[in-house]
Amino acid sequence: MAFQKANRKAETMIKRILISVSLGILFLTGCAETQYRESKIRVQHRDWSDEVVQKVAKRQVEPDMTGDMVSAAIGLPDKITRQGDTEKWGYAIMVGDYQPVEKFVYFVFFKNGRVTRTEGDINRLKTLSWYS
């Protein structure tokens, strides 16, 4: 009986350690990827502020960013519509198994070349192509 209790305690402790190590590795991997992106963006866009570079590296899109900043953050849009001095960039994902269709899930709105607002869920855009 005492042996079984000790065995269960050891199993629980091992599980906790493995979970902690796994979470730590995921955290460090994410930090390393962001740091790599930051250094790459700094080289390509020396005129951008540190704040902008950090946001772009974290794939954040915010008002007053330019089209170049948005492209560097989340890539080129799947569709652009223009009307006067405004633009709407649409980002899509493919949904469905048998005959996948394009579904627009995130939009970036520009006026005079600057982001005015966003709409949708940017997290649905995360794909393997982001990590190149």
C-alpha cells in the first residue's frame, strides 16, 4: 500500500515536470522566433522605430501602420478593394475538406495609405507559412 502511494506520487511529480519543461520549451521557441523576426525586420526596414519593429515581429496590426508594415507583419492580402482614398485588404483561409473554399476572416482598412481599423480574427491566419 505504501509502495503504491509512493509510486503515484512519483508519477504525478514526473508528469508535472514534463508539463513544465514542455511549456518552457514552447515559450522559449516563441521568444526565439520573435527575436529572429525582429532582427530580420530591422535589417530590411532601418527607418522603422523599435516599437513598430516589435509589433510587426509579433504580427500585430494597429492603426496608423503603413501597407509595408502590415505586409511585413501578416503577409500580402488575398484580396484588395479600393474606393477613392480608402482600401480594404482581405485575408482568407481555406475551409472544408473535400472541396475547400476561401473564407475571409481578417480585414485591414486603410485611408490615405494608413491603417484606420481592423476587423475579424487575426489568430485564424496562423499558418506554417508564417514561420519561414
